[in-house]
Amino acid sequence: MEQAHLRATGVSRSGLKARFLRNVGLALLAGAALTVIPAGSGSAAPAGEFTMFDLGPAGDGGNAIASGPDGNMWFTNNANNSIGRITPTGAVTYFAVPTTSASASTGGLGLYAIAAGPDGNLWFTAFSANLVGKITPAGVITTYPVPTANAMPMGITAGLDGNIWFVLDNASGIGRITPGGVITEFSIPTPGATGPAAITSDNGCLMCGSMITAGPLNSLWFTIPAANRVGRITMAGVVTTLPVTTAPP
């Protein structure tokens, strides 16, 4: 039996079953057993027994995974610029994400996180292509460019306001996209800085976020690894950051 290792990132909640890709994402399904995807893919019962599912030659770049409204699991596959769908019995289908000449020339879109949205679709990020996309349960894909150049959207989650929220990993900001595709960006202020905060792409920026999830108090919470801080953003876009006193998040 293959041993699997989990990281606490890319988590989706929807029931009792869980499925994960590599060591990045863990998602929960309605059902009675825990479910995995090899550095491959598979399923784990509460007792710890795994059933592995072969993703095929196109499945070498599986990254993050989420439970869909259709009862299937959906995952990002950076190896061939596609979104994958796997049924509870292990049948896999891939849907190609449209590429541009610019994104294709860099070797891929950089498909990363995925989350179920309140509109019945799944939403994903592509950091190399600097876009956010959505895919319907029928496999129809629409993409939306992020306004700030080279912002590298990464973590993504559904908010309690009916919108989708995502982190700009290479810019000090949080993005919000409506189900209709309208994007608004909110800056993450640098502690102790004076004057208005700006959102600019900056390799290695201190206040660049990473992962994000919906939390209590009508807010979303996100990590800022380089600054060793955790941030909170309200539905109105008010950002607060707090220091982490142990190891970086």
C-alpha cells in the first residue's frame, strides 16, 4: 500500500468523504469513506485503507482538488493545462483550459487551486497565465485575466457574500471575482507603513499572500508566508494582518 502525506492546504468541506492530490489538496465528499489522488490518485477509508486511481499519462501534473456540486471531484492538472474530473468510481475526464501564445510559451498556465463556487461552478487559478477561471459541471470553461500584471493568483475559495476570493501570490493583494467575472483587488498593507497601500507585482514581496479560506465573523483568512503573518479580509474589503509567533505559515 502506498503511503500518502497531507499538507493542510486547499481544503474543501462538503461531507464525510475526502480526496486529495499529491501533498497539496484535501477535499471532502458526501459519503462514508476518505478518498486519494498519485502523486497519483485514490481513496482511503476511515480505517486507513487506500484505493488508488490511475489518472493516465495526462495526470502527472495533478495539483489541487475540490468536491463539485455534481457529486464528482475536480482537480487542476498543470501538466497538460487541463481541469480533471474524477467520479467516485474513478472514471477520469479532462477538459482543456484555453491557452494563449504567451502562456503556452512559458511552458504552461500554472494551474493551481480550485474551489466550488456558490453559482454551481468550480473556480480555479492559473498563476503563470495570471488568470482566474471557472468550469461548469458540463465542462465549459471561461477565463478572466487578473487586472494587476504578473500578480500570480494562487489560493481560491468561495466567500459568504456569493463571490469568489483569491490570493495574489506575487502582489500584495486579495482579489474578489463575482459570478459574472467582475474582479476587484484589495491591497494588503505593510505593517508600520504610512500612506495608501498599492497593489504591484513584486517577486519576493513581503506581504504577498498564499492560501485563503472562508472563516467566522463574515471574513476570509489567508496566509502571508514571507512576513510570517496571517491576514483577515472582510466582505467589504477591510484587511487586517496578525503576526505568527512560531514557524512561518
